[in-house]
Amino acid sequence: MQQLGRGLRRARNKARCAVLDFVGHHRKEFRFDRRLRALLGGTRRDVERQVQQGFPFLPAGCHMELDMVASEIVLRNIRESMPSRWKEKAAELQALERSGRPVLLESFLHETGMELSDVYSGNRGWSDLLDAAGIETRAVGPHEEFLRRAVGRLLHVDDEERIDFYRAVATAEGRPRLDALTERQRRLARMLIASLGERVLGKSDSLAAAVDLLWQHAQVRAELGELVGALQKRIDHVHSAIDSHPNVPLQIGGCQGSCVCRSSADRTAGAGRDAREAAEVMEAPTLRSLPAGAGFKPPSSGIG
């Protein structure tokens, strides 16, 4: 700062002061994003846009210019300097809130460049990050901690049918009517409830009781709705249903596009055989006779 002060002293025939800043090369962990956000405000994505566009929103009378090489260095540094500590991630979320943008999981991922695995780590997730940032969440339920952790175990969900059904359940205004669901939908409901409530529900609990438990956790449902929206954008392959077992919500996955090699096709065929065998197990008489509200998790047979 002292050097800049001397350079900015007024003198006869002195129109400008040229500053050559090499500090960013001094240490590899230098964070351009912190310096520029302190000056410009906004989210990480806002700073990236400003650098790309030549800083169009500086205060009146201010000018900042980076040549092409410097811009690439700064942009690369911003993209590579993802926060790894929970407090830093919470600070990123606070910056999003201050920017006036919707405080949603998808917005947060877009503005920060983070991945879902950055949010769901260390047995914590989106709702926990909202709490850490001091952002208001919905009412908590009696088993909030267990169900929040369980939401993070749904990151593998990658087919449209489950995502659409889970979103419908999470965003419904009222508790779903189980008698209005098809057999396939009831099994999808059991899959969801078994994933979320395995630590707090017993094998003797009915599907109706399990749904009631989920409805006692408003914030968990809100987080689930946001998560499946983000998961939908990550789908990179197509699915096809097993026509021979219409009541079984298992699907065969394959590659998108026309560049499917023989080995990939062989793997898809093998996956189809595995899925059909699993469907036959799910369609076994003991499971077909299971009443609609009697047990979300049939003993020793997986999800019904």
C-alpha cells in the first residue's frame, strides 16, 4: 500500500501511475477470488463474469484492465480455488444471499462452481449448510439429524422416473394418499422411505407410518425437492423400463447418443439380464401378496 501511495502522488506532467502486480505468482495458493470479491462484491460466478467482460460494473471513475494472459491466469485461479472448509462454504452461501439471488441448491452450485459432493460431505448436507450460513429453514422434526444424513445417500439416483416421483412426494402440499397410488408407485415410495428412514423405522412399520414420519420433517422434504432437481441435470444416459414386469420400478440404463461400442452394448445387455432377474425376485409371490400399507421393507427380501 505504501508503494501505491507513492505512485499516486501528484506531480507535474504526470497523468497516470502504472502498477505491475506480481504478487499472485509469489505463492501458488494466492486467492484472486477473495481480493476481487472484496472489491467487487457478489458471488464467485459474478467475479468470473466481471473478469471475462472487462469489469463493466466498477464504481464511477474507476478502471481495471487485464490483458489476455492475466485474465486467463485469474480465471484459472478462481476456478481452482474451491473452498474446502465448511465455514468457507457457508461464507459462499452468505454471499449468494447478499447478491439477492434465490437461495436454492441449484443456484448455489451454479454461482460457486461447486459439485453436489462438495455440499454433501462429512455427514452434512444442504440443510446443514443453510444453518451454518444463518439462513432460515423450515421446522425440524424428531429425527432430523438421521433423515438429513440419509438425503445425502440419494446422490446415486439417476433415472427420470424416480426423480419425478421423489420430487412429486417432496413438493406435495399434503400427505400422499397411498390408496391412490399404483403398485409401481407404491414400490417407488417404499424405495424412497427405505433410503431415508432405515435408521429410525423398523421392519414392522407400515408404509403409511413411514410416510407420516417423512411428513413430520418439512425441511427434509424441502431439501429432497431441491436435490432431485439438481440430480436431474446430471443424468448422462438413457433408461428403458422392463416391459415384462410393469409393476417393478427397475430400469435398464444405456449410453446417450449413437457412439455405443460393442463392449458398451454387451454391458447394457448384461445389465438388462440382471435387471430382469431382479424384477423376477421383486415379483415373487411373497411380495405380490404384501398389502399396500403393510411394511415398507419386507423381511430379508429388500424393498417390496
